[in-house]
Amino acid sequence: MINTLPLLKYTHDHHDIKAINQWRSDVEQQLQECLEQGYSIRDIIRTRSDLIDEALQFLWQHADLQNSGLGLFAVGGYGRREMLPYSDVDIMILSEEQISPENEQKISTFISSLWDVGNFKPGISVRTIADCVSQATHDLTVATSLIEARLIDGNQNLAKWPRRIVSQSWTDKTFFDAKMQEQHKRYAQHNNTESNLEPDIKNAPGGIRDINQIGWIAKRHFRVNRIYDLVHLGFISEFELEVLEQAELFLWEIRHYLHRLTKRDENRLLFDYQREIAAKFGFVREEGKSPNYPIEQFMKQYYRTAQQVSTLNEMLLAYFNESVITPRLPQYEREIVDINANFKLVDNKLAVQHHKIFAENPSAILEIFYLLANRPEIEGIRARTLRLLTLAAKRINQAFRDNPVHQALFMSIIRSPYRLYETLVAMKRYGVLGNYIPAFGQITGLMQYDLFHIYTVDAHTLLLIRNLNRFKEPEFAKDFPVVSSVFQRLARRDIVYLAAIFHDIAKGRGGDHSELGAADAIEFCRNHGFTERECNLVAWLIQNHLLMSMTAQKKDISDPDVVQEFAEKLGDMEHLDYLYTLTVADINATNPTLWNTWRASLMRQLYTHARDVIRAGLGRPVDYQMLIEDTKFSASELLVNDFALEDVEKVWQELGDEYFIKESADEIAWHTRAILRHGDNPAPLVLLRAHRKSAQDAVQIFIYTQDQPNLFATTVAVLDRMNLDVQDARIITASTSFSLDTYVVLDRFGNLLSDPEREATVVNALVSALSQSDQYPGLMQRRIPRQLRHFDIQNTVDISFNAALQQNMVEISTLDHPGLLAKVGGLFMMQGLDIHSARIVTLGERAEDIFFVTKKDGHAMSAEEAQVFAERLKAALDQASHQVCSQS
């Protein structure tokens, strides 16, 4: 029991209502000390509620309301006696009849004194019983608050009226349906997942509201004051109650620290607070572990807790609906269909034939999911059966996993034609998947502290399988036409499904997760009847699941040598087809905002080029001369009706062979046509068009202008000002000192090509800046996104020599932030380096960009010059990152 400072002493000593302020501050300090001494957060928040009761009773009596016939009620969280440091103090003043002028004056005095106190944040309603009836009938929020109304002071005869009003205004069914609809809307506001990077611990799925929801619906029907009382009524088991109470304590404690840190009623567990709150729970940095390890472990506990809460919320409310509401509906007749000795359908949901099924026949644990995945008419699992299932799942052990019957059942689920994703989600949710594959249990709730992986590892893995499954559905084929056709001709889809399950399963262990996951997969596949060749294919996909995305995003896939090297790593079409489908599904399941038509075109281009190489035969050297001639011929065919071939050849003679190797015939024709039409005009030429393979959101910008030292830096600075994100850049300098530059950009607003005025603005800004070759436009100052300030990215600069291009390849990895590319371009300009091409990759908070450069004389830097420049570039990046992280 917490002994607190008496309010009466303060008010007696100071003779002033405002003395409550000092009393409240002293009490809060005392409560914080009690928490640090090991008192339960439950005792802390309830003691706070009791102390607020004491203060309000004092003010009620001070306003001479004790004999007024009115009732002072606590409502909302205060009504439940759940008060955090900055929680709202929600109260209701209730009257049986219309309030007299005398009492209105006293109420006004009471309310004024509440505001005078200062450190309360009151939410006040004044109602008659008739008002309550009217408002509760039409307003679910009012009805919900009345369920938990608790009389603090005043007329005792009013104590039972709030719940009585709700019972009269709402039936079990109307209240249940309204609260469930409200919950669905709340879930939608939080992406229908417990796994948000910055979760709202009060309102998101698995948060405090989910626990409240169980209480509201149960209290409305059973007329109880505590969830504990529901155990005796058979609504909730002792085990389920313990899980809920432990989760509630954990969430309350997080919320307590959020209030303390922010000094307000904050419920969002933002990156700003995660590290400090993790430390409060004892998660501290360990030697040999990542600096973000404490956060990841703390958030893992949060996500697992949230999943437990949302699962119990789903199960208990479904049980209430099935056992209380549905049987009381008019003309209700239960429909029962026997399936086999273990299961039956009750109202189209699976149910056990008797409560000992899972104990007597353990294979039923997997059989129920086999039925769910293979019979589309089944709508789910009955709540009573779910309760038995979650308990049975805890008994899955190695003997269970080694049983050939169980192994065959599991693979039958993986190979099922219907609802594979939904079935695996249910298996995870009810503890079966994590116990059948223990390594999967280890990644449940595991998050990575970055902006790239926006889901927990387990959620990402299952979303990957959902994406793969969607490739066979016509409605998704139009968005993924090539990969869908490839997926549908795979000989064994179970191979790519198992590669998906195991591709990230070793994350968090240390070491190379691809290699460790491949080893796990081989053992699993051997135990489940796969041939050695099939085991090796699954393992290869896991080991190389990043190969295609990294090649497409970080390398110049217009270079035949790059494609040749990639194709040789695959070896045949089977490996290419499996890897392509896995890669596209993986990117979309990592962070949907990463997938756009530009990235889609990169993957598609790499796939088709590698396919052509494999079909032509591996090991054959690239015939560059034939490639150049074929490209020129195709481009000339597009130009022959508009221009004389000698004029075309005159333009082409100024360009090197690399141009015709890396550019497509379509792009060469576009460039050539524009240059010939531009003629001898000295002004820069700037053209925009939709990217030939990415018309939805990628825009090509072609610039033809006299070469100048600050060309790249100036261009990217202007594009940044125009809210255009550069994805790819290619700079070709003709022998006449003219530069042909092509940029692929993504438009942050998505209206560049559909808004003629904006398009003209971009073109004019580029022409103006490039016409003033002696001036650099400088950088636009933008507010740094809040989330970026919490990431400590190790800046790296690696400079190597590319013998084939006779250029230096500069690779940088740094914290992404507005204007980064323009800053880097300026650094290259000051160093006197020409950029010939660039590949820009942004992965969450991290930018991983590659530049191909030479000195002004066309030669590459020496090893010594490269080392000096690398040191200068890294120092500049360190300074820029420090400025980003120090901004408030």
C-alpha cells in the first residue's frame, strides 16, 4: 500500500485552493519514486486515481455541493481508475431533474476551481438523467463512458443510473455491433496491424483499447465492475486473465514513461522515445551487439504483447458473439455439419467434435489448418475451439515435428490452393507455426530499427507469401504482368514458398542470416520429403535472395557485362524464374512505398536481359560491335522518315561507343531527334517524357547543353528544388564539348507530366540555371524529417577503379536527407571531377549511391588521389549527418 501525502495538510497550511498544485506535484514525485522502488504500475495508477478523487471531493465540498442532490462521477479511464501522469480527468455531474439556478451557480464555482488548480486537465459534462438517455441512445462514445461511470461524491441514489441508462438504450447486439464497427475503423487508422514502426500503444491493434473493448462489452452484458469477475462467469479463463493483466501492466508502464518524457498525454511510441524507454525496461547495449539491439529487443517484447492482446480480443469477443448474441437472435437455428471424427462445421466455422480432440489426436492441430486452407466454404474457427487450440499448440515438441503424418499435413497446407496466407497468419497467431518451426518463433515480433523494414520479420515473411500467392490472381496480374506469368509457370510453387518462409528466419542471431537460413531450410526440406536437388534449390534462393534487387538497383544493368555476370551466377532459367518471383514479392513485402514502376522496370529489364543471355548460351562473350550496329540500325529506322541519315550520322559521330552500348534505340532516337531540331541554338535543350517502361511515376529528363564543370551539381540542385528525386543519371560528353544528360526522376507530387504549368516551370528552371555556367544555384533549405534524426548511420566511402570503363566508381552510404544528392554533386564539382553516370538508391533512412567519375582530363584518379578524395568526402558526409541529427 502506498502512503501518500495528505491533501488536507496542504490546503490547511496554505488556505488556498491552488495549494493543490503543489500537493499534486509532490505526490507525483512520490509516485515516481515508488515506481522506481519496485511498486507495481497498477498500484501507482490506482493510487493516482484515488488521490484525484480526494482532490475533487475537496473541491466539491468547497463549492457546497455535498447536499445538492447532484452526483459527481468519474468517467472514461478515470472511471476505471486508470490514471497516468497526464491523463485527462474526465468527470460528469449528473442530476435527476433539471438543475436549479442555485446549483448551476455552485457547479460554476466547482468548475472554476478545477481550472484554478491548474495541473488538472478536466473534461467536464453536466447532464440530467433525461440528457443521458437522449445522448446515450445516439452517441456510442457517451454510452461507453456511462458503462464505466463511477460515483465519486454526491447523491448515492444516482450511482446505478449510468449503466441502467445504457441497458435501456442498447441491446446486447446493437452495442456489440457498434463497438466492433468502431474497432474496425480504429484498426484501419493503424494499418490493421500490431507491427507499426511507431505504434500507438493505446489505440493501435493490440493496444490498451483492445483490453478496454473486452471490458466494455462484458461489463455491459454481465453487469460486473472488474474483468476478474468474468472468470467466475466462465467468460474468461484464469490463464487468459493472467495474460491480459500482464500485457496491461506492460502497456501501462510504457504509457507512464511516455507521459513523463513528453510531459503530455502521449500514446505514440515514436523513434524519439524508444531508446530511452527501452533503457527504463532494462534493455541496454551489450558488447558485440548492434547499437540498436536494446530498442529491437524492447520492441520485440511490445509486438509480442500486442499480438497476444489482439488475439485474445478477437477470441473472447468472438466467443461472446457465438455464445451470447447469436443464439438469442429470432429464428436462429444452429447449422451443424459433420466433417470427420475430429471436426464439424457449426454455422460454417470449424469446431472440434469434443474438447479432448487435440489431446487424444495431436495431428488434429495441423488438420484443422489443412481444412481451413483447402475448403473455401469454411469461414473460420469457432472461439471455443480456438481456446483449445492455443493451449494444444504449446505441446508441440520435437516428437510432434518428427512425425511423418504431421510433416505430410504441414506440406499439404503449404501446397493448398486456397487462402495460404490467411492460414499461415492464423497458424502464427495461435502459436502453431512458431512451435512447429521454432526458428520462426524466434523472429516473431522481431523488428529492425530502420525505415526500410517497416514490418516485423514474421509479418514481412507472411506478407511475402501473400504477394507470391497473389501473382496467380487475375486482379493482380495487370499490376505485375511479367512476374505473374513467370510465377504461374513455376513447376513447384512450394519451393518458392519455403524459400520465403526461411529467407529471413535467421535474422537476429548474428552472422550471415542468408547462410544460416539456408542451413535451416535444407534440414527442414530433407525432413519433409524433398529431393537433394530441391533442397539445394531452396537453399540457393535463400542465399541469393538479395542478388537480383542489389544488381538491379546498384549496378548499371544497361551494361551487357553486368547482365552477363548476373546470368552466369544463376546458370539456368529455373533459377532465374524462381529468384525473380521471390525478389518482386520480397520488395513489396518489405516496404510497399519502395515499389514503384521505376523499380519494376529495373527488375523486368534485368530479368528479360538475363533470360536472353541464358537462352543464347552462357559463356559466350558479348559482341560489342554487333550490339552497337544493331542499336544504330534500330534507332535509324525510327528516324529515317524525318531526317536525312547523313545528318543523323553527324550527330552520332560525336558520341562514343559506350553511348550506343548502354542506351536503347528508342532513347537514342529521342535524343537525336531533339538535337537535330534544336540545331545551332546555343540555349540548353531540356525535354521531359514518361519513362518508356515506367509511365506511371518515373519521368525521363533529357538535357543537351554545352559541357560545364558544375553541370551535374547544378542540375540535381534544381531538381531537388522542384521536388524531383533522382533515381538514375547518365552523362555523355560529345567530342564537340556538348553534354547529353539523361535523368530518371520520381515526382514527389505525381503530377509533373499532367500539369503543363508545372512542367514548364521545371524546364525553365533548368534552362535558366544551366545558361549561367558560372553560377551554382545553391541548396534549398528544408526541414529534416523527424524520424531521420534518430538514426546513427556509419558513413562509408569506397572508391575503386573500373578497368572496363577507365573510370573511378565512388560508392557512398550515408544518412538520407533532403538535398543530399545536390550536396554530393557540389563536392564532386569542387574536387574537379566529372560525373559520367550515377545510380541512386534510397533504402529507408539510408542512401546508397554510386557514381562513375573521371578527372577533367578524362583520366581516372590515381590510388593516392582517390584515397585523399575519399577522406574528404567522408568528412563532409560526417559533418552533414551531424547537422541532420542535431536539428530539433
